[in-house]
Amino acid sequence: MGTTEQTWELRLYIAGKTPKSVSALSNLKKYCEEHLHGKYKIEVIDLLEKPQLAEGDQIFAVPTLVRKVPVPIRKIIGDLSNEEKVLVGLNIISVKSSVDVK
Amino acid sequence: MTKKINKLQDQKKAGLLPKSRTGINGLDEITEGGLPVGRPTLICGSAGCGKTLMSIEFIVRGALIYNEPGVFMAFEEKADELAVNVASLGFDLNQLIEDKLIRIDHVHIERSEIEETGEYDLEGLFIRLGYAIDSIGAKRVVLDTIENLFAGLDNQTVLRSEIRRLFQWLKEKGVTAIITGERGDNSLTRQGLEEYVSDCVILLENRISNQISTRLLRIVKYRGSVHGTNEYPFLIDEDGISVLPVTSLQLDSAVSTESISSGIASLDTMLGGAGFYKGSSILISGTAGTGKTSIASSFANANCLDGKKCIYFAFEESPHQIIRNMRSIGIDLNNHIKSGLLEFHASRPTLHGLEMHLVAIHKNIKRFKPDIVVLDPVTNLITVGSVSEVKSMLIRLVDYLQNEGITVMFTALSLNNTFNEQTDEGISSLVDAWLLIRDIESNGERNRGLYVMKSRGMGHSNQIREFIIADEGLELVDVYLGPDGVLVGSAREAHILREQTGQALHGQAVSRKDREISRKRKLLEAKIAGLQTEFESVEEELNKVYLEEELKHKIQEDNRREMIEKRKSIKAKK
């Protein structure tokens, strides 16, 4: 699978340092370290600072995680507390399983 | 006393809720000034009833008329789709966006692209909206339709509390907001939430009765303000939304004592000389084919000739038909159309609902500003509504026209029975003047009799006049009151003829007698002449004797004198 070679570009939209955004960020970091070690890039955007960016990625809920690369764009909203859902949502499970098969 | 009242009013005014005018025709009248400033208003209704249009009109008119920039947050349509949709109303959305008067933010929610996991809130939406508002200094906000959030997201509890928070947040922002919502099964909205958190709720409906759909608007609630509570019909056309202006509940319209000719000189005489009052309403009722349209046309014609403006709403015939037909009685309406004094609006009653007709009539009157309005015939409207609906519509129309000082003439078809005459769509009590044309059937022919049933505020004739439609126009003729009662039509003609014959015969007799007399005189004169001659001859006879006697006497005298002379000479000789 070609996607394995790619760097994952993830963008996390938050609005201030709320408990939800803090836990979302820590959860995300944890999952990425576990499943995408070294192949990911996380960009955190605080909408309180850059509100003009909300429209571009069609953000309406926070926290929202956007997978920019690989395409297609996928979005996960919430504090990312459910690991399985996040992995399915980002399509990471398949990556992991393909690694396992190797 | 008045000072006291003024004071009270001032006090009231001071505490009044500030309102933001929508700029939508008629809506500001119903809401008595517009939507509540700085508060959210819900516009709800089922699909296709005009929610989005009404809200975008609120934004656009706000920007154009009241110089209040607005944000339109669309959950359904994209900005360019919206621009195309409102372009048909003559709004250039893209230009307004460029001028920073309007900002459109399309929120795209695609369920398949979104996963939900754990806690979240809609702060992103708030920030986005807040940014949009701040970027153009918006005073007005529309969220269309917020329910799409529910379709895209699963966590209902979060959504409900967030929407509640959104309403609160909008209030804090101080923007006048419109939120649109789909109509639910048993509640005003699907979620049964927005109507409680909004300060004003407007319900739009599309009702179909007799296969004719009517758009209706009703204000369900309006916190802190009085408002009209009825259902008001509204119309969407090339000028946007127009809500039907409300019936003014007061009966305080100014009246005029000016008169306006009916177009038939003899009818004016029946009405006391000058015709109808300006700004009054006139009803002409009659059975089929009694010449109602002719009277109406002649009324329009006469006033157009006077330079007044007239609108003719025809519900039965096409303008061309009327123009052609009226030409046959010497009325040329085409001239007035060309000179712009007369306007025809013909539509089938079934074209749209009753209220739509009223809105259409209103719009045309507002635009054209006529002195005279003709509706021919109002009875046809019954095909799209019940008698009471037609009546209420006409009441509102008459009311409006009276306020504007416009004279209106209705024609109404009455059925051929006497009971019905009193209730021509129940408007006979409403109008100021009522002319009734009736068929008078006798001697195997039908004639038209016209009489003035009522004419408020002017002495009018109580006589029936025979109404004659001739090539030269309309005419009222005094019916013939003979020894056998009222005579009309050919019976009248026959009677007049009989009288003429009688007169001729009488004349003949008179002249014969005259001749007789002159003959007698001649005879007598002849006799007198004869006697005269006789007398002359007798006189002459008598004269002759007399002369002879005198002659004889003279001769005798001469003879005697001669004798004496002779005797003297003899004596002398001696």
C-alpha cells in the first residue's frame, strides 16, 4: 500500500486550551506515536487566534481533527477518547494491519 | 386631556422594544415595525414555503435600504447557488459581497466525512460566525437551516444545548438574527427547540384549497410586542415577497364630497345630478346580459376622458374582447390604453388563490396609482373561495381603496331570483352606492330596468328607468307610466304610437270642423251678399219711383209756371 510511505498530515482545530482540546491533543499524539511513528505531522490551529481558518476546512465543531494527507480528507470531531473510532476514522487500522502482514 | 394621552404614549414609546425593519412589503406593518433588534427570530415552515427567500431578503434589504450589513450562514445552499436564486429578484448578491455589505458562509456538513468520538462542542461554528460578523460589522444574521446540524451529527444532547447556547450568544452579540427551521409533525420545528428560545416566531405555510395554493404567514409569537395575529397571505414574485397589507381596523378614512361622473348623464341625474362621490364604492348587480360590463366600461371611459387614471380588472373577458365589444356601443377604450390612462389586468380567477388576487390588485394599484378601479365581475371570484372569503377579501379591498381615496366599481352577477338580490356576495351592505339592473319581462320580450338601490349621502331617484344600450352608447329612458301601469320596451313604444295616432285623428277632426265653419261662414257671407244685392235692387226700385215722382213733380211745376207765364203775357197784351 502506497500510503505507508506517505507522511500523514494531520490538523487539529481547537478553540483555546479547554480540557477537551487538551485531551484531544494528548490522545492524538498517543495514537500517532503508536501507529504512525515517524510518519506524521500534527498541526494544531487555535481558532481563537486564527478564526479566519475555520471556513476553509469547514470547521463547525471543536475539537476537530482533519486528515489532510492522505486524501480523501476525513474529519473526526470530539476529544478523540475512543481509540478504535479514531483509528477507523483516520483509516489507520488498515495501515497497521498491512504492516502486520508484512 | 390630549396632553395626558400624549404623555402616556410617550411613556409607552420609551419602554418599547426597538425593532429592525425588514424592508419586506407588508411584514413591517404586521410586526408593527419589524423584527426585534438584537434578538433571534425563527422563521419556520415546510419545504418550499419561502423561508430562505424571506431571510435572504431580510439581509439584502437590510444592506440596501437600512445600511446594515448582514451575514448569511447557509447550511444548505452554496453561495453561488444563493446568488443565482436571488438574481431572479433583481438582487446582485456578488456585488453586495464585494462591497462588504453581505457575507455568505456556507457550512458544509457531510455525514460520511465525519466521525464523532467523545466530547465536543460547536465553538468552531461560533468562532466562524463571530469572525464573519466582525469582518463586515454585521447587524443582521441569518442561519439557514440550523437543522442540518442534526442531520450531520449524532450527539443530540450536545446539539440541543449548543443551539440553546447559540441563541444566547447571538443575543450577546447584539445582532438581529433569523433562524430558519423545517416544520415538524406536531410542533413548529423538528427539534421542538428553536421556537422556545426565539423571541419571535413566524410561521410560513403553503395551503391548498380547491387545487389552488396560497402562501400564508402568521406570527406565532413576538415577545414584548403587539403584533397582528391573523394569517396573512403573501406573494413571491419578481419583486420578492409581499405580505398582504392588513385591514386597517379603524373606520376613519377621510371622505370626499367631490363627485365623479358615472359616464351616463341620465344616471348622474338619477343620483342627484353629479354622479358618485369620489372615493366611494359602487356595486352594479344584475342578471346575465344586463349590461354590467357596459356600465363599468362607460364609467371608465368617461373618467379617462376627464384625464383620470383607471385600472380595469377583468375576471371574465380578455381586454381585447372588452375593447371590441365596447366599440360596438361607441366607447373607444383603446385610445385610453394608448394614452396610458387606462390599464387592463385580465386573469382567470383560478389563476391563483383569492388572497393572491388581492395582493396582485394591491400591487398594481400601488404602482399605477389610479383614480378609479373597476372589478368585473367579483362574483367570478367565488370559484376560488367561499362567499365569506370573497366578502372578507372585498372588505379589505374596499377598505384599502377608501383609505387611498380611490373610487371602485364592482360588477356582480346575480341569479335570477329575487331572494338573492340582497346578498351579492354580502357586499351590498358594504358599498356606498348600489345600482341594480333587472330584467323586466312582459309581452314576450325582455327589457332592462335600472334602479338605484342605495346611494349613501345623496338624494337619489326612486324611479325605475329603462336602460337602453344603443349604438351611440348607454341611455336611461323614463319608463312610460300609462293608465295600465308601467310600460317598457315595445309596449312603451306601442303606447306612444297609439297616442300619436290618437292625436293625429283628433287633429284631423279638429281641422274638419274648422273647414265646416269656414264653409258655413262662406255660405252665410254669400247669403249676405245676395240679400245686399236684393236690397240694392229694391232700393233702386224705390229710388226710381221717388225720382220719377220728383221728375213728374218738377215737370208739373214747370208746366204750371209756364202756364202762369203764358197767362201773364196774355193779360199784358190785353
